[in-house]
Amino acid sequence: MLLLVYLASFLYSFHYALPLYIESSFISQFLSTEEMVGVVFSIAAFITVISTFFFPRILRRFGNYHTTLTIMGLEIATLLSLAIFSVPFVVIGLFVLHQALYSLIFLNLDTFVESYSDDHATGSIRGVFMTVLNIAIAIAPFLAGLMLSDHDFWKIYLAAAIFMTLCFLVIAKNFKSY
């Protein structure tokens, strides 16, 4: 099962890293000033902190499997919407939601890693987990750079949605009995 968690983690990380270095440029085209970019990221960080605070309650109530699929489904819909919409207030709201969702998905994946880890091998298992995440983070921005031309940010968000969908499918198919 750990190999499947690693695969899902790689796909998740690839989805996360594709738009990583273009997000401020993307969101700035919907704001009146460059200074507002920081405000939007700050709002997203605040919402992420609040969401993280309530996250253990959600996990206890619905379980990690169902919570993961729900959050991943929302993330896919959010990424597709970011690729399609161009109404500023809609895009800003979706962007903030995206920022919070990808942080929560990391917590879900970390929960899977923890549950499939033997106590005596936790360090090496987490080391592999972090390596898998970072390999995708190293590769994905290069691919995003190849895809991006003339501010076609929608391509990046569409590709991120595809990778998130693949991650969703790995979790949905293989962790039903979790």
C-alpha cells in the first residue's frame, strides 16, 4: 500500500508544483494593484490555518478516505474553474479555495503515510515520502515553463487538474477499505 501512497503523493505534488511559480502572475491579472497579490495570499493562508484547525474534527467524523476524495474532488473542480473563468471576483475566490485545498490534501496523504508506517521504519518511510514529493516539485515547474506561452495560464491549471484527477483515481480505487 505504501507504493500506492507514494504514487498518489507524486501525482499530488506534480499537481501542486505545476502552477507553483506562476500563481502570483496569474492572480495579479485580476487585481487592481500588484500589492493586492500579497493580500490575496494572506487571506488564503488565514483560511488554510482555520481549515487546518477544524480538520481533525472532520477526519474523525468522515474518515480520511471520504475526506480525501471530497477535498480532491473540490480541488479538481476548482482547478478546472480557474482554467475556464475570467471574472475577477470569481477567480480570486477560487484561487483562495485552491490554496487551502492543496494544503489539506497534503494532510490527508500524510495521514495515509502514517497509518501504513511501521513504528521502527517511520523515518525511512517519511524520507521516501518527502523525496517523492520533492522530485515532482523539481520536475513540474520545468514542464509548466514549456507549456506556458503568452500568459496561457489556463493550460497550467488544466494540467494540474489532470494530475489531481489521476491522484483521485489512485486513492478511490485502492483505499476503499481504509
